[in-house]
Amino acid sequence: MMNRGVALNVTPRSLSVACRYVHLYFLLSYPLHLSVLGRMIETYIRSRTFNLATLIMSDITTQESTRTLHLRNRSLHPASDVLLMGILNVTPDSFSDGGSHSTERTAVDHALRMVAEGADIIDIGGESTRPGASELSVEEELLRVLPVLKLLRSESDIPVSIDTRHAAVAQAALDGGADMINDVSALRHDPGMAEILRDADVPVVLMHMKGEPRTMQNNPRYDNIVEDVRHFFMERIAHGRACGLSRFILDPGIGFGKTVTHNLTLLRELHFFSDLDAPILVGLSRKSFIGTLSGAGVNERLPGSIAGNVIAFLNGAHILRVHDIAATRQAMVVAASIAASREVQDDR
């Protein structure tokens, strides 16, 4: 399997580059005297002979653990080093495909098409969290999600994620055969969510969002977007562990309380979250920042979505949440092959 990221490219030249990142990170994030650490490590690598395997073994172990996604009763090993999560919105008002799957049959048929195209996971969502969306009742969300889950589970064993922030929906979906929960509130919306996840022993996606969907795009501001999101992840992981949870997936929340610049910065700097020992999920498919940059309408953003997903993949994303499975899978195969061939050349 291809190795991605500076921690896994084991040539002396690339390790030197990695340490420059360490130096820059400390320089930007901590008092100036701590940046000496980066310079010390780089000097050591340049001037000493050492056992590369020993130096990077712990990093390889961490990266391998985040590549494999451990679900309720099985594990997923990504093709081309990335898992594709197919979006299945059963809502009338989602920003891209709202109303497209108005019956259980049409929704499940679409899910099965995504499976045939190479989806590793299907993410079913019954509540729109687009900018400006109002909260949906639990009862209505259950009416939208459960019939689709039941029919899909009867026709396929594809792993299923449920996109919900409500504990009652999570409980009913897990009872109905779901494998994981995608919580856009990162366990902040419903106090009962953590207990349900703990008892079911399933992974949870912790997504960063500033505010809540109705207000999140009202002039979002950060001191340092990367550091603020990183600190959020650390706090949410600590909270989850205190509640007895152990399986986390981290989503920086592209488009959730962020400007275009915030989104671009997070995608460029994804590697700064790699040491948190959790898979990174990116969901940028058809998002508005692509339209802002390119002028493309919501259903004309496939090229921009692929470009963003390739960058996310190369910068450390382990799971990509997308609408267009076949096109994204092809792009990932090509991107992974190019990156792998470069690593072979670097190792010579």
C-alpha cells in the first residue's frame, strides 16, 4: 500500500524537509525559543548516520492505524489509500441534491449505484445542515432515515454511516444495522449521544463547526484557523474519551462556519492534524467555495470537487465524503499511482 505524508517518506532528503515543517510549525505556534527544536532535529539528520527504520517506526504504526477504519463488526482497508463515503441525502432541502431521493426505493437505488461505482461507505442524512438551515424534529428525521436504512440493509451489506446530531436517531439507526455515526456537532448538540456511541462501540465523526447551521456563515472569524480547529479536535477527543469513547474520525468541516480562505487554508494544512491519531475525513463535494472560486453552479462543480479531493488526499485525508463516486475513484487511483511512483524514485 502506498505511503503518504512526510512521516512515511523515509529518504534523508524528505526527512530533512519534514523537520523544516516542524521548525515552521513551532515558529508559528509557540514562543520563538521552542523553534530551536526543529533546527536541532534537522541538524542531527544532516550530520549523523542513524537507523531510519527505528526513527520512523512509531510514525508508520500511527499512519497504518489511521488508514484502517474499524467499524462495529468489521474493518475497512482503503483502496488506493483512501475510503470513499457516498452521500445519500434523504432530505427535501439539502444544498445540492435535496429532493432527489424522495422515496425509499429511489434512495436505495442511488446508494446501490454508488456501491457499484466503488463507494466504501454510504452516509445517510435526513436533516439538512446547509448554511441557514433550521433544526429538524427528531420524529421527522426518523421517518426519513429509518425506512431507507432498513431497505438498504436488506439489499446490501455496505457499511452505513448515519449523519445525525440526535441521540434518538443514532440509537434507532444503530439498532437497525448502521455501522457508525457522523455527528456534525461533535457531541455538543445532544448530551445523550456519547452514551449511545459508547454502548454500541462504534466510530463517531467529530466535525468542526463554528456556531450552528442557521448562523454558522454569519461572518466567521478565527485567530488562526488551523490552530483553532486543532484545539477543537483535541478538546472533543478528550471529552469523548472521558465519556468512554475510543474511535474518532476528524472532519475539519469545510464550509461549516468558514470563509473561502479558511477552507483553502485547512485543505492546504491538513497534515497538521495527522498526529492526533485519528482518520481525517474531508467533505468538500460541490461546496459553495468551489462556486465562488470558479463561478460554477452547484451541479457543475465536479471538476472543482475532484481537484479539492485530490489535494485533500495528498495532504493526508483518509476518507472523502463525495457525491460523485466513479469520477472521484478514478481520480484517486491516478493520484495515488503518481504519488507512489514519486516515492519509489525518492527512495533510490
